[in-house]
Amino acid sequence: MNNVVAPRPPEKDKPSNAMGSAPQTGNAGYQSSTGNSAPSAGASPASDSSQPEVDFVLVFEAVPKRYQKVGKVPSAQKSAIAREYEMLVERIEDVGLQVTSREGKPKSGQVLLFVRGNDSALVKIGKEENLIDYLHGVRTPFEPASSSLGRTSSLGKGGAHSLAISQFSPADRLRHIYTLLTLPATPATSDGITRRGAGLTVRSEEFPHLVDISPLHDEEYNTSWLKKWGSSNSVLSISISDLDDIRRHFGEQIAFYFGFLLYYFQSLASAAAIGGAFWLTGSPYHPIYSLALVCWACFFVESWRIKERKLAVRWGTLGCGEVDTRRLGFKAYKKETDKVTGEEVEVFEWWRRELRIAGSIPAIIFFAGLLGLTLTTMFIVEVFVARLYDGPGKKAVPLIPTALFSICVPQIMAAWQATAGSLTSWENHFSQRGHDWSMTVKMFALQAFVAYGALTLSAFVYIPFGQALMDHIVSQGYFAKSIAEAVSSGNLQLRSDGGLQFEINPDRMHSQLFAVLTTSQAINAFTEIGLPFILRKVAQWRTGESNAKASGAATPQTQGGANEGERKFLQKVFSELDLPAYDTFGDYAEMATQFGYITLWSVIWPLAPLGGLINNFFELRGDALKVCLNTRRPVPLRTDSVGPWLEILGFIAWLAAMSNSALVYLYQRSPHSHLPGHSAYEATMRTHLHPGGGVDGFNATAAATNYFTSSDSSPSSPLSFSRFLPSFLPTSGASGAMVAALLVALASEHGYALVRTSIRHVLERVLWRGSDEEVTLKRREWEAKREAVGKARLNEGEMNENVQKRGEREVHKEGFWSSEHDVGLNVIMGKTE
């Protein structure tokens, strides 16, 4: 495309939306330094030092990809695209936003539409949001005296601009503009408030060639943020004011993530100190550490529950989750009249959604089965096949688990992500909050399955049942030839009973936990920060952009000619649009997974919390760097919590109570761990107090392991509870040990419920009662009640009128009601005849 595509000029009967309004607060980096009105991006060029004030960039596909190689778009298709473009511009202008366009990246066939908010439109939608918040209890006093939103009628010329400047942070401004762009174009009334927007959705039926909507980064703010967090002053502490700054610029969703990450990092210090003490004393599988770890996990979850409530009060969003706004992809089954309000509402019955949610369960089971089969295959190949197989390609067999994990697991997870997205959309949630909740639970469930699967197999299959599984494989005749050759060559040895001697690695669980907490976190840091930078440089080198930029090559021509400042601005826009969108799911999932490793498994290696603490110190700065440099600027979203992640963390803490008790019951430090050539984290299975439970040493070799199959082989202890178990449950050997561990875990789960209730009760009174945030909420409620009482109180005139009427009633008392016959006081005083 060589020609400039300009927007349709506004019609005469529509309000003017000239680009020459006052500077905006949404993108401080694009404001003029003088604070005066900036010229339109489509008007005569400004000075080279200035950049256009832009809130959002919309990418419109003027030449579809299927026609780019051909080089010519059919006339009918071109006319249809032109009509779609004109309607797109008209919709944007109709909601009070300003728009202009420039040609997209060379050979992309795209048009970039730059959108800027109009102050009057922002003030209007800000008032609507405040009213909706008030009706739903988010902000108790609607339009308080300190707010000028309630006095817009008294504002003089330029008052709307002054109001927009004083009321809206950069995040508020972008959120309001995004709402105007995405609200349905058909006016809809809810709670008596009628709202409408431009109705824009990427790749929708109305606008199939609208391919992207994105805000732009403020480089000045990003530089200041990274410089501040990278300084020595923020090494030990990041203040609440820093979170306030993030909230003002990026919105509550991003601020809540960094607030959570900061609180989690600070809370890990105590867990790291406790774990370090037990590590120094060489005490893995210690019951006291296990108890302290579970209590810490419960304390962290419950204290964050209060902490996020305080942040929501501080940021004025407490309860905003109850304001259900219509999700763009929601499809109503029917429309009906609300029985209470009389308004026409879109309806999708709850039972239809619940049935669809239930319909997702078979898909979850199917993908979980695929992952389980893959992980089990990896486990069998690594533990058994690699030892038994002695044929051609023996050296390649140990590589099979790595290949399966690096190839099959990502493919299964990618397929599940696409399937989960389709299933969640099919569930047809009304609000984006409900949609995100369902999607998050689906995705993290299988991610946790992959993350903890290997350790679970090692702890509850490999060590207890490794010898039995090996004997079963040999008894079935598998690998008979390879086993015979290995025995003859001395690579394998036979037991005295003729069975194959199976060497169990007692250090396996510690090695696995150490690997996932060190190498995996290092890989995650590289893929989040280093890899995107490298890929961008490679892409620039392949396309020749670096050379073009160095030689001063011009960017696409712009309407009216482009100055140097505008060319740099367009180059910045191209670069940002090449970046991926930022999504908090990946960062929350990484922290939740790490929380699981620490709470579920660090009883194996008490130094794990310290590893998480060190990692999260860099994670705070790395995520800030990722948001500023490696992703697009996120669209600001309001929230009052971390969403489903709080419940996920609570579930992990609950699961930790059972996991820790089972591990402590089953394992203890090997008596050989202090000897030369042995790992300090070698584990043995404990001797159990039930029939057949005399397992004396499940450590280095299986020869010392004696599986008892009858109660006669190992007499019952007087303290044994196995006699109360049903007869069909095993009470001997490894199976009996697992049954006993399960019972211990269930008992611990009940104990955890009591501990959690106690901790929540105490923290509610210590951290919330009497806090500034609670006082603020109560003050708001009191002011609302005082206002209601003031309106309900009778005025002085009404009171006087009532007194006068009362006097009139006294005058007209006659007959039976006459005061002459009223003798009550005379009777009391004894004056009756």
C-alpha cells in the first residue's frame, strides 16, 4: 500500500472531535511539555521533538493475507473492506473518541488507527462507573463532597478537561476508553443506566478485519520504574507507594499481582529461616519442620486474604468483583423482562451453564489420562527399562524420558490449552471474571499434574513398590534375553531366591526437587527475559530492520508528510505491536507451582524455601522488566483480589497437610547418610506398627527388604490399629504402609481444618479489626447512614404543624372524652369524693 488511508470526516450534525484538545493523562510520555493542546496527528507536522498523544492503537487488515502474495484485492472485496473500515471509524467517533490513521508496517497490508479520548466522554463514562459502583456497594458515598464529578454542571469553559485531569489516572483513562471501544453498540439498560459503546471486538462478525487493539507503553514511566526498582534503595524493601504507582499506571490487576509477589517474597523469609535451621542440623523428614511448614502455609494464605482486602479498600475496588459486566463473547439464549426492574435482560439459564461445565469433565479426564500415561512411560523407561534392556541402542534408552517430556508433554499441554479455551467459551459465562476463573482452574489443574507427577511417582510408587514391579516384569518374561546377558556379564545380580536384585536410589526425591527448584526456575527466568530479547534481535537481523534503522531509512509515508518525531513514533508503534500481550496467568501459575513445591515437598529438602526466596527477589525485578520491555502494555482492569489463585493456594496448603504427614510417616533419614559416598538426603521407609510392617530398611538395596504377606511373619504391636480396619484392606508390606499413610493423611486433614479456622479467627482480629481500612469502611457506612437520617428527619415546619393539629384535637374533646370526666390524677392525689 502506497496511499494513505484517512478516516471518514465527521458529519456536520455530529459533535466535533478535533485532535487539538488538551493533553491527556493516559500516556504521560506522549504529552507535550508545555501542557497545552497538541496538534492532531493528522494535521500539519509538529516539531520533531514532540510525539502524538495516543491512547490506543487499532490494527485494521486492509489487505487480507490471502491476497498479499497476489498483490491485488478483488474490487468487490475491496469495497466490502472499505465499508467495514468506514463503519469502524464512525463507531469510534460516535462514542466521543478521536481517531486518525497511518499506514502500517511495510508489506503488512495493515492500517493503524490511533485513538484518543475526549475529555467530555471520559467524564461521562466515569460518572456512569461511579454510579454503578454505588448501586452495587463498591463505593458507599456516591459522588462525595471531595469529588468534582458531582458538580459538572457548574464547570466553566474547559471544565471537562480540568475534571478529567484531576479525576483520572493513566490507568483509569485507558480503562474508560477501552470500555467505550468494547461496550455493545446497541444501547443496553441495566439498573436504570443506559450505556453503549463502539461494539468493537477483534475478528468479530461485524469487523472481521479488525485484528488487534492495544494501548501503548509510556517509556518515561517504564524507565523511571525500572531504575527505581533496580537501585540499592529497593533491595530490601519495596514500599506500598510503589504499588500505588503501579496501580495508577497499569491498573489494579497488575498492581495486585506485584502486591502478591512482594508479600509472598517477604513471607518466605520466615519459612527460609526455619528450613535453613533444619538443613544445618541435617534433619529432613522432621515432623516438627513439617508441622511448622504447614502452619506457615496456612498463615500465609489467610494473612494474604486480609492483605488483599486492605489493598482493595486502599484502591477503592472492594466489591467490584460483584459488578458483573457483560463479557464480549457472551451469547444469550433468549431475552426476557426482568420481574423486578421491568428491563429487558439477556438470559442464559444457570442449569445450561452447569451442564456444559459438567460436560468438560470427560475432556479433563482424557487429557489427564494422556499426561499420566506419558509420565508413567517416562518413569518405567527411566527406572526399569534402562536397567533391564541390554540390546541395540542401549545408550539411547536413557534419553527417551527426556524426549517424551520435551516433546510430548508440551504438545499435550498446547492441545489442552486450545481445548480448555473452547470449552470455557462454550460454557458461555456472562462476565469475564467467571470466564477467567473457569479457564484458570482448568489450565492450572493439569499444569500441577505435570509439575508434581514425577515426585509423586517416586515417593508413592518407586520406593515402596519398585522391587515388586521389577519382579513382576521379570516374571512375565520381559527382557529375558537382555537380563541373561547382563547377569552373565556382571551388570545385573541375582538375589539368593533367584530374583533380580533391584537397586533403589534413596536420593531420588531430593535430586528431583533440587532440579525443579533450580534448573527449572533458571530456565523460566531465561525464557521470560533473555529469550524474547534474543528472538527480537534475530528477527530484526533477518528482516534487515536493524540496518534500515541504523542508516536512517524512512518509515512508511504519512498523511501530509512526516517529521522525524513522527517517524520515530511509528517505529516505536511497530515494535510494540510485534510484542506478545501480557497475561498474568503465567506469572501466577509460576508462583503457585513454586508454593506447591515448597509446601508439599520441602520436607525432603528444607533448604527449598531459601531457594524460592532468592528466586523471587529476582522475579520481582524480572517481571517488571518483562512488563515494560518484553510485552505490550496491558489493558488496565479493575479487580479486588487475585481471583481464583487465592483458592488454589488454599487448596495447595490443605493438600500440604496430607502430603507432609504421609511423607513424614513413610520416610526417615537413612542411617547411612552420614557415611562417605552417601548422600545426606538418603531416605529409608520406616518400620510400621501394624502386622507385617517390620520393613527394616528400604534404602540402598532391595536385598535387605522383606515383604511380609501374613500377620504371622511379623507379630502385631499392642499399639496397632490395624485390627479395626476392614479385612479387605492390606495390613502388611508396602501396601499396608500406604494404607497407614493414607489414614494418617486423612487425620492430618481434619487437624488442618481446625488450625486454619483458628488462624483465620485470630488474624481477622489482629490484622483487620481496628485497622485503618476497616475504619475507612465503617466511616463510609456511617456517613451514608447519617445522610439517610438527615433526609428522613422532619423539618421544623412539619413539627410545628403537628403540634398545632394536636392543640386543635385538645379543643374539640367533648362528651366521654371531655377533661371534666378525667379523674386519674385526682384518684392518685386522693381528692376523689
